[in-house]
Amino acid sequence: MYRILLVEDDRGISEEIRKQARAWDMEVKNAQDLRNVMADFAAFEPHLVLLDIGLPFYNGYYWCGEIRKVSRVPVIFISSAADNMNIVMAVQMGADDFIAKPFDFEVLIAKIQAMLRRTYDFASSVPVMEHRGALLNTGDNTLTYGGERIALTKNEYRILYTLMENKGKVVSRERLMEKLWETDSFVDDNTLTVNVNRLRKKLDGAGLENFIETKFGLGYLVEA
């Protein structure tokens, strides 16, 4: 089943799109927090995004730009602001198509299906993990926060991935060392400490202070 993230604040349109999509075996999820659309994007891992321009807090162009920092998933704008300037702007921000409101819902579904057929091959989307606005890109082992992309070493990536995968739970040092052993480098207790400290320094420098907590005698924690 294809997953579609809908970023739209008109409930009537949202409900009709959901209804039509279900009939074609597609799951549509509305973005719950229009202040932080990327949290829903990371959690839902959509195959396609439907995006309005006129949204509260940040407009659709902003969210299209944020999505393009971490993924090539297809983005279709749906908007009544369908003049040439807005269409050109949408394409320049990375949109794959633009559908003017009001639209025929059957035509919308047909365009979505065509886009999905052209795209998958599932290699186009890059899964991400999100926490506190930070996006861990599992495709190229980078962290994006505040519009900045932070390069991680293989060990730093494995540590952060494991902690974010288990956010809200303490991860023991022993488990983290097992994860690092999967690399080609020798890992002992001191190696883990050095890597965690380097990772924390990068996170602090990006504005993510106290992202990783130490639970003395237990291990490390990323709060849920």
C-alpha cells in the first residue's frame, strides 16, 4: 500500500482525498502539526507528499525545501494560487507537479497513480529518523538540523542511529559497543567514550545541547 502525506488545512478537501485514496488502496495521513511537518514526514515515510501553498506558520514552499534537504520523494502541490509565478516557484523548490484548486478528485488520484508508477523503483526516497527537529538521514549518514547538514563518521552515525531508534530507553554501553564492532575498527570502552564525546561536540555545535544524556552505570539515552 502506498503512503501519502497530506499537508493541507482544509478538512473538507482532506477527507475527500482520504476517501478517494482508500478506494485505490492508498493510505493518506494528514500532517498533525503544521509547525513541524518534518516530524510526520520522518515517522510516516510517505511515498508521495501532497502539499498546499497557503498554510499556517510556514508555507508550502518552506516545507518543500525542507523535504528536499533529506529526500527525493515526489511532491505534488495542490493550491488555488495557480498563477504562473507560483507554479514556477513550486517547480524551482523541487515540486514534481502542480494541480490547481478546485480540482476533480478522480483526476487528482489519476495523477498521483501516474507519479507513483514513474517513481517506484523504491530507490528514490531516503528514509529519515526525527527527534527534536533533527533529521538523521539513513541514506547518506548525515544529520540535518536548522537547515544545516552535519557529516557523521561511521561510528558516530551508528551510535546516534541506535539511540534514536530506542529513544526514551536507556541503551547500555555494551550494546553500543556491539553496534560499533560491526564496523572494521577495534572497539573498547575507551573507543566508545571518545566517539560519544565527539558526537556530542558536533551536536552541541549545531545547537542540539544535551541531545544525548548519560545515565551513569547504565548507558546513554535520547529522551522521547
